[in-house]
Amino acid sequence: MNRDAYLKKLKARLDEWNAELERIEAKARGAGQDVRIQYENEIKAIRGQMDEARSRFDEIQSAGEEKWQNLKEDAENFWKRVNNAVEDAKAAMTR
């Protein structure tokens, strides 16, 4: 996969996570105070991870052809962790 296609894939994933967190935030607002506080803390942590993911996206976007390949593996591992955090938060909201 070339860098442009990879960046397009990453951007789409960021957009999906953002939309999912907005849905989770909406559900959290409707929950009881204790539950809402718990989810707000989780959401805050995930937003921090997403900020880091955006930084990595920007780094790949501005990297030269050779450097972006080196960044790709590290980015993949990080993106998996962010995805797992989002999925865990989503699953917790359905309990």
C-alpha cells in the first residue's frame, strides 16, 4: 500500500473513532452521575490517545518516502491500541 492510500485509510479510521466517541459521549450524558464520571474519564483518556494518533498521522504525512515506511509499523501498533480502547469503551456502554 502506498503512503497516500495508507493515509486515507488512517484518516477514515480517525473519523470512525471520532464518531464512535461522540455516540459514547451522548450515552454517557444520559447515564447516572457515577457511571457518567467513569465514562467521561475513559473518554478523556481515549481522546488523548486519539490526539497522539493524529500526531502520528501528521508525522507520516510529512515524512519522506523512506521514513514513512519506518513509521508505519510503530503507527500500526499504536492504532491497534487506540482501536481496542474505543471498542472497550463501546462494549462497556452496552452493559
